[in-house]
Amino acid sequence: MKPGEVAIISELVDDHLSIKLMEMGCLPGATVRFNFCAPFGDPVCISVSGYELSLRLEEASAISILN
Amino acid sequence: MSNQKKLKVALVGNPNSGKSSLFNCLTGLNQKTGNFPGVTVEKRIGFSRMPDKSMAEILDLPGIYSLYPRSLDEQIVSEILLHHKTPECPDVVVVIVDVANLRRSLLLVTQIIDLGLPTILAINMMDFLPKTGLSYNLIELSSQLGIPVVPVNARSGMGVEKLKNVLMEHSDLPSKIIFNVFDEAKPGVEELREQLDVDNDYEAYQFLQQPNSLSFLTPEERGRIDQIKESHKFFPGKFHGAETVQRYGFIQELMDKITLEQDDPLIESKSTKLDKVLTHPVFGYTIFFAVLFLIFQSIFAWATTPMDLIDTLFANLSNYLKEVLPPGPLSNMIAEGVIPGIGGIVIFIPQIAILFAFISMLEESGYMARVVFLMDKIMRKFGLNGKSVVPLISGFACAIPAIMATRTIDNWKERTITILVTPLMSCSARLPVFTILIALIVPDKMVLGFFNLQGLVLMGLYMLGFLAALLSALVITHLIKVKERSYLIMELPTYRWPKWSNVGLTIVDKTKSFVFEAGKVILAVAVVLWVLASYGPGDKVERAREFVLIESSNEVLTEQALENRIASYKLEHSYAGIIGKSLEPVIRPLGYDWKIGIALVTSFAAREVFVGTMATIYSIGSVEDQTTIKSKMRSEINPETGGPRYTPAVGLSLLVFYTFAMQCMSTLAVVYRETKGWKWPIIQLSYMTVLAYISALFVFQIFS
């Protein structure tokens, strides 16, 4: 995804992180937007469930999206 | 009032939901901080006057997103809310949610409802609604959840009286159960309820889910829980995921019913626009370092006047008491030991207040989260976490709250490393030592037109401590071998203006805890030191005059010179002098004499005692001369060279020593509590002392 792009979450692929991500509002079916990334490309900032969340790239990769 | 049972209210909510603001609104200055028994999570309790004039006890719990804890802070919340059979259990739980994050917050709300305690939902920031175009039917929300819903504005205080009224009347249990324990889990839950006499299904279900994070369970109860888990095939992970999905299903339906007007969730917010600048590769870091520089310059510029004032005040008070009180050992102790000791505590208040004003503004405005966001990648390289930045920066004020702040780091290894290196950050207790030494050896002049040279040296020392912290972290990372996954999943709160009363309360809180906690140690050490410096073995101190007269019988001395000589003779033969002298061989390579030796020993209790020691040593050294410590140190002569004792080389060596040395008993005590053992405090003390000694040696040998 590029900054500014919007997508729908299809599933969460990391068992360990998926519950934590769900508790933070990253649910399958939710709309997510990639806002921007930090100066060194990591972590990234996304909008989900009406607020802004920062994640490391590794964690963000646990969120799969529908194309 | 005391015989009447106080209403106990627990305040729960997501981080950044306005929980602290609501707490401050309810309690004002009527609050105190302590620790939860057995652990070091900060416990904030306040008292609030209810409409019927009775007092309610408000407990501010750490911010959480879910009842399933991931850190010690979060664990406390589960423990308090799940332990129903204790007098500590709250009578009412108030869950506060930020209306802009209603959907996400409802997860926690539904979990708490299911615990079976009287619950009230407070919806915060109602004035935010018209702007986003979002609007909810709160009556419907209340009936769907089965609990009262009160709109409040925690910033303006609107709705808080209404909340108090509801609190007074409300003792009903929630009328609904949102999540029914899965059929597969039912038999286990029922058996547990029977065996341990637990009130409701979800509470029992939580016992099965997370027995290890509930410290109130006895080993025997834990054993039974394990048996039940075993015999009924209870899989915590599987149930937990399914439960979250089911709750969100309920929340989705609920949101559909209560949403009157929907906003476009993806409108680019003001915060996002601001973030384009504040997290920009160039501007982001420039602004961040500008903010840090502003903080140091203000501490140096604004704190000087009140500090000089306090300095003069206590010096005058000490003189005044010396004249007024009848002569005797007790009067001497008060005038020369206790009063300067108290002065040595009070003098920090301006610096601590200014620093915490800045830190609390950064936190309140939401900028602190961006600092973490900016620094995460860099900090990770050093084995730290983006979250380590907050403790490290707080370490500039005091390592004690900073080390306590590491509790927000979930990863054990990153947390331990942060704890180990945080005391290298130059805390406010070093500031008086730095200030005095810099004033002695660095000329007060401007460079490049507007930089104060003294300010630059001070900033350099702070940078030195910071770099040492990072490099030590890098080394320690390779020494500790643990495979634990580290993550950073953090909300970036919307930018907003800090609420000034919150900033004010933080300042009061931090100052109070410094004066009453660190202050005790400082005062005690000041008095003990005065005794050590005033008394000695044998009769050499008492009969100092005779000895000096005999020694100097061939010389002609002025009255003043004689007095000075007697005083210095006394100190040299006191207990303190003996300790300092025995240290001299060890510290001579660093350029220090036995007087500095005494100060090094006493300031082991707390660094700032260095200044107190200097005050005591020199005020005893020349009783008649009441100039300030600074000019006394400046006029101190090194008998070997005939030049001043505090040459730039000695001064720099001392500055470097104080930057690195672990001279703070209170910090060691906190590390002991946080790491639950003596292993880490001892490692920390050793590596920092070695680092300090070698660096100071190096600096002195280069510059002299």
C-alpha cells in the first residue's frame, strides 16, 4: 500500500498478534487507511476504527487486505 | 465522616480517553499517590465530595484497552476488578470512553459489564461531536448495554455533577449479560464457581483465562484452577479470540442501532496534517531537538532566580538562628545541619516544576506519542523500544519516576535494558552539581552571539549522558540473551491543547513526591554528615585551638587566618575527614582531594548531597565568612600547586564522574523493586561506577 491508500481488512494472519490487533480495532471487514510512515520507513501510521494507530512494519504485515 | 462507609469508585478507560482529566475534575487537589501493595504500579486515589456532602473514594486505574493484560499496569486493573471478595473491591465502576473512539472502547465496556459490578458509562468530549458530524442515540445505548450512560466533558467539567448524582443512586448490577460463556467452556466455569464460590460466569471464566496474572489467588486455588482447566480442556487462546470476535459482533449491531449520523471515518484529520510536519524526516527531528533544547535553556534561565532566592533565604535563616539560639550542640545542629539540609531540598523545586511542566505538556498534547513514533526505529537498533524514549526523557528529571515509567514496556528484555541505562540520563539531582561546577570553571559569556557558553556545556553533558545510555544499551543487548518478541502497537492520540489544571496537578504531584520521598534521604544524610564533620575520634576536634596554636607558634597569624586554620584542622580530624583521607589514594589520579572524597562518599546517597556537603564542609571550614558556597569553592587553594583547587581539569573530571556514576540509593532501591531482586541493581551499580571512574581518569589526565 502507498500512503493515502484505503483498503478493507480481510484477515489477520499472525496468531500471536491478531487478538491484540483486534482489541485495537483492526477487525476483518474494517476499513483501513495507510497514512504515512516514520522517517526511516518504520513504524507506520494507519487509520482504523476512527483513530490513528502506529505499528511496526512487521506488525502491519500481519494485517492482510482485500484488493 | 470516618465511621460512615465511603463509596468506592474505580475509574477505568482506554489510554487517552480523558480518564486523568475526569479524575482531576472529580477530586481536584484532594488526591494522593501511592503504590498498590506488593507491586510498584502507581496508585492514584482521590476524594470527591458528593451532592449529599458525603465523600467518595475515587481510584484511578491505569489505562487499558482490554481486560486481558499485557503489562504489569494492565494486570492491576484485572486484579482489582476480578477480586470481588475483598473490602477493596469498588462499589461502582465508571468506564470513561472517548466518543470519537466509541466502537473500539465498547470492547472494554462490554467486558466490564460482564464482570457483574455496578457500572456507569461516561462518554467523554461531547463538544467534539458537532465537528466530526457524528451523533449517537445515548438513550438507546444505555438501554442496549443495560447500564446508565452519562455524557461528560472532562476538560470543561460539564456533566461531572450529573455523573456524581448517578454515582450516588447507582448500585444496581448491569441488567444484561453481553457475552455468554461458550458452551464448551461452561462445565469448567460451573465447576470453578462451585469450588471457589465465584459470583458470576464471566468472572470465573476470567479466572480460567488468566490465573497467573491474578496474584490474589492462593497457590491452592491456582492448583484447583489448573485441574479444572485440564479436566475440561479449557484452551485460553482459542476462547479469547472467539470471545473478541463475538463481542465485536455485538458492538457492530449496537453501533448500527445507535448511530444517528455517521461521519466519514477516512476524512484526513487535522492531526494527520500536523503529523505530516511533525513526523517529517527533516522537520520532525529538527522540531524534536528544538523542543529538547528549549527545555534545557528554560530550566537554566527560569530556575536561576527562584533558586538564588531560596539559597539566600536559607543562608540568612541559618545565620539568624545561629545568633538567636543559645549556643550549644543542639543549636549548632539546627543552624548548620538541619536548616542547610532543608534548603538543599527546597532548592530543587523550581527545576523539577519546570521540567515536569514540559513533560506533562508533551504528554497532554499528544506529542509524546509522536516522539515514540519518530524514535522507534532508532531505539530498536540499540535494543530499546520506542517507548523507552519516555522513561529516558523522564530520566532527565529523575530516574525514580522514569524507572517506574518503564512498566509500559511489555517486553522484558527491552524493559530491563531501559531500566539499566536510564540513570545515565542526567537527572535534576545532577543539575545543582553541574551548575556549581560549571559556574566555577566555565566563563559566563556568549558564543556566536546568542548561545550562553555555560548553557552549551550543560547541554553537552546531557548529550554525553544520553549517548552513554544508548551505547550501554547496545552493549547490554548483546549480553542478555532472550528470545522474546517485541512489538509496538500504539495509538497516536489526536493533538489537542494541554489542559492546564492537569499540568499543574502533575507538577504538584511530582514536587511533593520528591520533597517527601527523596527529601527524607537528603535531610538525613545532611544531618549525619554534619555530625561526621563536627565530631571525631579522640580529643583532636575539641582541642583543635590548642593544637593549632602549638603548631603555628613560630608564625604570626591574623585572627582570621587562625580561625580558618582551626576550622580546617577540625574538619581534617573529624570522622568525615578520616573517611575522605582514606579514599584519597584511590581518587588522586582523578585530581580529587580528600574534601572531594568526602563529597563523593556522602553523595552516594543522592547526588545533590554533593552541594550540601560542600556547603557543610566550607561553612565549617570558615565559620565567620558567610559568602555562598560557590565563592568558597572558588577561593579554595590546592596546597600542592598553590593555584585554585578547582582547575578546569578537576572540574571537568568531576562533571564527567557525576554524569556516569550511579550515586543514588533511592534509584537502586527502585530498581530492586522493579526487577524483583538484587541482581540488576548490583550489575547497574558496578558498571556505572567503573564507567565513571575510567572516564573521569581519562578526562583529568588529558586536560591537566
